[in-house]
Amino acid sequence: MENVAEKKEKKNIIKELIPYIVIIFIVVLLRTFIVTPVQVEGTSMYPTLKDNEILLLKKYDHSFERFDVVVFDYNGSRLIKRIVGFPGEYVEYKNNKLYINDKRIKEKFISTQKTKNFKLEEIGYDVIPEGYYFVMGDNRNNSTDSRIIGLVSAKDIDGSTNLSLFPFSEAGKINK
């Protein structure tokens, strides 16, 4: 039979554990539904993002704007690219310039790097269908993006990111 002191000690242990259990629960909820760190792998987003850079992925954010940086699943890997084209749009690159529905769109984040000529028809579409996006990496000559893998389904996009966390020398808002 347990004595009164042993019962009181067990209650105290449980009381001490409750804050830790609550903290663990909150962290799991945050990482599952709100935000989570994501690591850049490779150089497809260079010079904007560098290999091994740590970003903060906003899982709740699915209201995208042109040139937002998104993270999506592709064949079991997480890829990080920019949204260039939206549903209902026609995408074309001519003479190193982006055209959306035949209107020139400036890309401020691209340096002097050349982007090869490209038309949406090359991947089998006249316009981007509903529920899909055309994505590209900033390092146009070394990026596995929509020109190669095709359009990205909205359901495969985990969220967007606009904040670099590490290394600290790169920490801050991502250029758009």
C-alpha cells in the first residue's frame, strides 16, 4: 500500500511534466501546420539562395504572388523554386526576357545570366491549367524546374518562404 508521501511525490512529478508535455505538443503543432525550417540543397536558386542555407517555410501560406519562393514535393524530394506562371497564363522566354501572355515582365532577382528561349508548348500546354504553376530556379542554367519536370500541382506545394535563417550572414528577407 502506498503511503501519503509517495502519492504526493507522484502528483508532484506529474505536475512538473505537464509544462514539458504542453511545450512538445505546441512545437509539434507549429512544425506540422504553421512553420518549419527547410534546407536548400544544391545551386538551382543561386545567387539568391545558397547550398545548405536554412529557410523558414510558411506551411499555411498558399496565396502566392509572382516570384514567390515555394517549396514542393517532386519524386520524394523537396525542391525550392520561384513561381513564374499562374493558371490561365502563357509563359515564354525570348532573348533572355520573360513574357507572360505576350507582356514583358521584369525579373529583378536575375543577374546577367542568360535564360534560353522557351515556350510553354515545349512541355505540352497552350496555357497553364487550373491548379498548376510554372516554376523556375534563379540559376537558370542549372535548375531542375518546370522546363524539365513540367508544371507543379498546387497540392504538391508545401508552402512559401521569404525568410532565410542561417547562415547568419545570409539571414533576412529573400529578394523578390
